[in-house]
Amino acid sequence: MPAPDSGYIGRFAPTPSGHLHFGSLLAALASYLDARQHEGQWLLRIEDLDTPRNLPGADQHILHTLDALGLHWDGPVIWQSQRLEHYHAVLDDWLQRDLAFYCNCSRQDLKTFGGVYPGTCRQRQLPADPSHAIRVRVDERLITATDRLQAPLAICLSADPGDFVVRRRDGIIAYQLAVVVDDVMQGVTDIVRGADLLDSTPRQLWLYQLLSAPIPRYLHIPLMLQQDGDKLSKRLGSTPINSDQAPASLFHALQTLAQQPPTELANAPTNEQLDWAIANWQPQRLPAAPQFNEIYPSVS
Ligand code: GLU
């Protein structure tokens, strides 16, 4: 698919560990509105690599629900599980160039280091073994990340988390690697997603450097919390969006994203709501904090 004249390519990249719920609708809608307002493309990628966590049928539910909401994507949907050879090619290259190494430390071995990798296998030159993890080397340089909404970050990866895992011991490609390889391959220029991923951004910026790829712009939207303060997530079994109530869900999402949609749109068809929202999208209205202050009450 040729790049749009605007040069903007955005995406929504859900993990099918559950159905589309209100929290993921906010990320989908914000990324959609930002892409459409910039006359950009909006791609859809299913991040289904963590197979034990995949919920059968969740990917189809996500596609169907986005469609019912009028959130139509551009081009074919990509499933990461069909792209394994691309991730392995990158890993082979990094191993060969000594940018990555095999590690056979067990969780138990690492426990005492409080989540920071102590460098145990850095110099050990362990031979290739499918039951070893693969880590990328990091250094002392400060990684700085800017965001259109959140405060800038400056992180020294060698202090925390140290050389990090890009292929797990169970052979599963780590999210950090797959997301960057795919965003680079798909030419994504703008990443709009939940602020729970702010933490991952410095590691991902490191991988962009290893791939010599231009870095995207970021907009991390605040997270939705349940009344007890937990993130509103698929894992918590939050209520899936019901396609039959697409206009009401969409309207509620626009309100939650602080877009102040006019009340007469409340029962309007989704395409009318979206036309208004694209023309009036103002991400700066979102609270500049990793979490929404308003607590979303109606979660079962
Ligand atoms: N697949 C991730 C999730 O559903 C999102 C990845 C991203 O937007 O970078 O939480």
C-alpha cells in the first residue's frame, strides 16, 4: 500500500488476550481520530505472539467490533504469528553482530537483582540453544523519549532494566522486539496508545537505534482505571463492547477522551459521530497524566 500524501501512518495493535473492552476502545479511537485528522493511514495489527495468552476468537471479535463502531482500517490486517521469520532474521543479525546474546539464567537466578539484569551471560558466548533466552545489549547512554502529551522521559537502560529479553526462554518473541520490527516495516510514523506502555518506550527506542530506523512520534493517552484503582484491562475480565450498542459506546468513549461531543450526537449513527470527532479531535484536551482522574464506574 503506498504511503499517503500526508506522510502520516498510524496503527492500532491489540493483543487478542481478550475481547475489545472500553479501555482498548479508547486507544483504538484516539489512534483512529489522530490518523484521520492528519489524513493519514490507520493500520490494524493483531499482536498474537504470546500464544498461551490468546483467547480463541478474540481477534475476530476485535475486528467485528471495530467494524461495527465504524473504525475502518486501511489495507490488510496483519497477524504477528504469521511474521515469525522476520523477527528471527533480525535476531540472527543481531546475534551475529554481537548486539544480542544467549542467556540461560533462570527466573530464580535473576530474582535477587530486583528486575535489573546483572549481565551474567553477557560475556559467556553461550552457543545457540532454542531453550535459552536472547537479550540485547544496552549501554550507559541516556535514552530520551518525548511525547505529545506526557512529560519527557530520560532513562539509562543499563541501570534499569539492563540487557533485556527479545526472545523468551519458551521461544516466544518478546513484545518489545515484534512491535518495533513491525512498526518499522509498516512505516508507522505515529504511535497513539495507552500510557501503560510509556515504560516500554525507552526499550523500544533502543531497538529503533539498533535497526537504524527513524523514530515515530508518540502520544500516550491516560489509562482508564476501575474503581479499585486497577487498570481497566482485558485480563481483569472487563465487559466486552457490545456491537449492538456501538453508537452509545462510541459516544461514551468520545466523552471519556475529553472531546466534549455535543449531546445531540449521543444517539447518532457512528459515522456521524466520527465525522464530527475527526474534525474536532483535540488530543491536548486529554489530561496530561498517565491516568484519567475520572474513574469509570460501570465495569462489571
Ligand atoms: N499489543 C499491545 C496491547 O494490546 C499494544 C502495543 C502497542 O500499541 O505498542 O497492549
